[in-house]
Amino acid sequence: LPEMIAELEPDILDKAGKMDICSSTMKKVLDCMFDEMFSEFPQISGIYIRYGETYVGDRYLTPFHRGNNPILGDALTYHRFLIQYLTDKVCEEYNREIYYRTWGFGDFQYDPDLYLEVSNAIPEHRNLYFCIKHTQGDFHRTFRFNQCLNIGKHKQIIEVQAAREYEGKGAYPNYVADGIINGFEEFKWLMREDETCSLKEVVNTENSLVKGIWTWSRGGGWDGPYINGRNGENGLVVVKEGSELWADLNAYVISHWAKDTSHSDRYYAEQYAREELGMDIRNQELFYEICVKSAHAVLLGRGTNSPLLEFSVWWTRDQNINYAELQKNIENAERKGLLDVLLEEKKQSVVVWKEIVALAQQLSEKTEAKTYIVATCRYGFLLYSLYEVMYRANVIALQKNNEEKLKAAIMEYDQLWNEWIELKRNNAGCPTLFSKQEEPLDLIGYYGNQGFDAAINPLRDLKYGE
């Protein structure tokens, strides 16, 4: 809210100086603001409610506003109050839609019992929707399918991310549409047989509460890598001949399937290859094979497909890594005697990326997008090769038994970076690279993020026996 409102109506603040939506004065303020909103902008058909992350102040270019998470005190009470107020004011009085994003309050959107405890207290309304991620947590692989979907009594919208910030943001092939629609391969050990594991189990089914799917077609994350256009601070990062192809593919398949679930994800992926990329049948098949392999390669390289490993997915985000989280993954594997499993998965990821590059090179020269596809497949191969050697070098250092092997791994790391830089230099459409320098990055809510060198520099002068 504007700073001045707190000066004019101090009763809206609690003892800690935060705005309290449950105060009677705040209701008067909100009533005035919604009345003004719909009077000034009658064409607004609905409002999307996102709570929990409120960015105000000079840093966010809102120097005249104040804000805080509206959920104070008892979360159940505050959620129910806020949803009911919005239903009465916006859905009923103004006949507009409310899309209430269930993001926050611990496990509100991930715990079925908590979701029902909040939502069942609210009467159904034709204009009220709850918006829920398909993942039980942020958009990561090895996170369970969200069991809050298709339960309760309210209409739901499912959130899907097409350019995932933990997985390169569309800088290389990362086909998630198959796993989201049909269930990811890791669900075989991650999910119980009696649990829902895919969109096809909750969308267009009997008595389904799901009324739509939306995609984060872009967005997610705070920084790079950047795949096209003018980006970065002050728009100084330019990818003149970049493309949104890989993010676009996920958004295309998910959105087309949502409108007609009678076809498979493959049907729509090959339709995309045909209608958007001009590929013939043979090239459509190659394209889909690249897509499917990319999902497997990303799982092995960034996460794990082993139920035995205790693995943190938080070791990469945007264009950087968190070395402490990488070390934690190695330490957890060592404690369980599974270092060989950890390293073998990273190695196999690189093997699959080699296969992906080979498939891309088989595409017809008549395919206009071939140059971009080959470049981004190479990008994925080099990135995941760097991931692999970072893990391998740190395991060698941990075991303290082969100084020459460690030096060779570090040399391999340096050579891979040279190849990656060369790939970027020689391909105008190549996305920006991940960060290399060992320096902290200012990411909101994430600490300890640095460039890749943070995982290698501590090993460069390491000598056993010291």
C-alpha cells in the first residue's frame, strides 16, 4: 500500500509495524482501493493473488510503498479471512474472478490436510479458483507430484514451469512435458502406487476440479542464463539471434494437450516440430528422441534417479552453483558408501548428452533451426560435462589418494570451459554461459551462490599430506 495510508490510518498496523489485514480499519482501506480499481479499470475481469513475497522499497523501484506478507499470526485464521474477504468483495460484489495462489504458509499447497483445512472453510463460488503447482515444492525433478490437486471442493488451476530456473531456463533441451503429463521416471520409486503422479490422472477425468493449466512460459529465477533478446542489468546482455525454442516447446505441448487430452505429448511435440520448425517425419522423430533423452540426462546430471542417495537439488540455480550444497551431496554419498553411484550418474548424464548431440547433427540441413538445436545440445553437453568433472574432482580431493588424477580433472575442467566459451563465440544464437568467476552473486533469498570456479579453485593448490 502507499506509505501515506499508514500515516493516515495507523490502526492498520500491528505492534510490530506490519499491516494487519484483519483490522477493521484495513477492511475500510481495502474496500476503497477495490472500489477505485474497478471504477477506474472496469475491463479487469479478475485478480491473481500472490502472497508471501512482497518486494517494496528503493531496491525494487517502489520507494513510496510499503508491504508485508498478509499472513500474520495464526495462518489458518488469516488465510481464511483473506480468501473470504476477496470472495465477498471481488467475486460476489463485483462479479470478478479471484485466482488465489496457494504458495506459502508452510505446506499449504503441498500438504493435502492443510489445504483442505484452509479451503473447506470457504464456501464455493463460481469466480473463485485455487492455483497449485504440479510439484510438491518448487519446480525440481525428484520432487513428488502434488497430492493437493483435484481434492476438496474448489476449482483449481495447475501451474507448470516451461523455462525452469534450476535447469538452465531454456538454454538447452530440457523436455518436461512428457514427465508432467505422464509422470516422471523417478516417480517409480518416489511415489506410492495409490498416489496420483501425472496431469493425465487429474485433468479431464470424471469429477475433475481442474479447470485450467497455466505455464510460466518464461520467468522464474532472478538472473541468467539468457536465451534471447536484451537482458540483464540495464539491458546490457544481448543475444541477438537467440531463440525461445526449448521453453516454447514445453509451453506448446502442455497448453495444446490441456485443450485436447485425447492425444499424447509425443503427438504435440512432433506437431510442434512440423508446424513451428518445418520438420519432415524423420526429423520429427529425431527431435522427439532428443527431447526424451534430455529429460533423462537432466535428471542424472542435476539430480538423481537413485532412491538410496540423499541428494540436495539446491546446488544450482540460475547461472550459478552453491558449492556448499554440492559438497553436501558428496558428503551424504560418502556417508552411505554411495560415491560410486553418485559419480556414475553424473558420468551417464554426459553419455546421454553425447547421444543428444549426435541426434541433433543428424537433422536435415534443410531444417532452419538445426544450427540453433545443435549449438544448444552442445551447450547442454558441455554444461553437464562441467557438472560431472566438478563432482569427480571434489570426490578425488575428498579421498586424498591421487594427486595426479586430481590435476587431470582440473585440467579437464579448464579445457571444457575453453570449449564452452568457444561455442558461445562461434554461435550468435548461443545462450549466455553460466557464471565462472568465484564471486558471490546477489540473488534474493539465496545465499552462497557463486560461479563454477568456487568448486574448483579450492582444489588447485591442494597437496596431500599437508
